[in-house]
Amino acid sequence: MSVEIGPLPPPLPDELCERYLRLSFATVGHLIEHGFADPEIRAMVEPVKLAGRAITVRIAPPDSTLVHKATELLQFGDVLVIEASGDRRHAPVGGMVALAARQRGALGIVVDGVCTDRSELQELGFPVFARGTSLLTTKLLGTPSGALNLPVSCGGVVVHPGDLVLADENGVLFLRPSEAAALLPEVEARERRTEERRRRLLEGASLADLSGANVALERLLGRPKAR
């Protein structure tokens, strides 16, 4: 068994996180197809909306020694991202881990696996995203194997330390910081167009007209729309 530990990633620009928090994360889903975690990974505590830096850990259940160590590395604005190596029975996250992460200033935890102590998590008001819950927990066996602050797999996405984590009640999205910055103006512009469409719909306009669906169907069917 072996443990690999990488360096802490650089902090994310505060403005990047703040601007994304003003947007609907689902808007990004209109523009790209990658980076979205398996939708089975869902918020265990609601309401929730967070944007923060990924600190990554990969464990070999049932040993969770590295999860405890990872909480010590967390800084304000971080999101702990855990790869449980395919284990969906042992919960590496519960009330104590969540409390430790919160005390370090973390925004939340995303685990590709299960969690426990859901009522305690709700009382803490600390966001945890998981595939479900379990009474069976991981153990501190003292023979850890895995990695800290190296790329991990979470919900079918390769997550690098320092990635931007966007998560709310709808799911979890991971973006490289450079891509997140490049996408941001287009996401903001699309949201402005969405607000205009919403206004037009409230005035009685047709969504199929506003979205261009009618034009696309006319082209497909080979006949112009009656005027």
C-alpha cells in the first residue's frame, strides 16, 4: 500500500467564484457537455449553492485515514472532493468529518460514494453531496492507501486539485479554472437572454418562437410558417 501527496493548488480568484454564484449553474449545461458529475450524486442538505476550490482525496475503503488528514489541509472556500474507489457501502463522511471541514472554513464535501449522519449534517447546515446514505462506515485502520491533492475520479469526471466546484440542488459540476474563466462571459450573456425570454413569456409570447424551435421545425418539414 502507498500514499501519494501532491502540493496544495493555488487559490481561485474570488471574483470568479462570486460571479458564478450570481448565475444559475444549469446555464453552463446549455454550453458544454463535460465536467458534470453523475446525477446520482445529489445534495444531502438543502438549500445549497456553492462555488469553491477542489481539494482532492482518494481512499481505499474501508480505511478513511486520508479523509481525516485531508480535513486538516482545507482552507476557507475549499470543497473536499472524495473518490471512494467505487465503494458505495462504507460512508467516509459523517458528522465529525463535516464538522472538521466546516471548522476549517470549507464550503462543502462531494463524495463519490455514500455518507452517514444525515440528520447531523442538516443540523450543521453543512453541504454534503453523495450517492446516498449508509449505516456502515469507513474505519481508521492505520494502513491507508490513496492520494491527496492529485487527480481523482468523482461521478465520472476527472477532478484536479484546484478545479472550480459548482454545486447546488441540481447537481455538481467541475471546471478547470482557465475554462471557467473563459466560459463566464458567455454564461452571463446567456443568462441575460434568458431573463429577456422570461419577460416575453410572461407577456404571452411563444417559447417555440423565442427559442427558434418553430424555425427549426419549419426547415425540417420543408414548409414556411403561415404569416
